[in-house]
Amino acid sequence: MDFKAAAEVLLGTEPVTAIEIAERLGKDPHTIRRARMSGPNARSAPKGWEAVVADLAEKHADELERRVASLRRLTAELRVET
């Protein structure tokens, strides 16, 4: 495997989006975006956001750990080939 393929493994991880957070909270994505803002147009965070964000972070971390394992296997294979 070359650098391009290894980078694709890493960069292929989907980020968590405002849409995903909104769906889990039963809110509109615009509400989530406004809750992230500062200033007079900002909104309060939806109730129960803590558990939802923690769950999404855990799922994202699991995906990242799978990517790390893949990249470590590739690194080991490359060391054997050289």
C-alpha cells in the first residue's frame, strides 16, 4: 500500500455533522447551528444534548480506532516488505 491509499483510509472517516446531532435530538439542523453560535442570535443547547453528543463521539472514536488499526497493520506490512 502506498501513501495515497493509506491517506484515504485516514481521510475516509466521516465527521459528525450538525444534521446528525439534530436528528438524534429531534431538532432542526438550523437549531443546532444556532446553539453553537455566540451573540444575540444564539440559541440555548437542546435538552439532553450531553448524552447524544457523548454517544456520537463514542461512535466516531470507534471508527477512528478501526482506522488506526488498519493503518498500523499497513505500517507493519510495509516494514516487512522493506
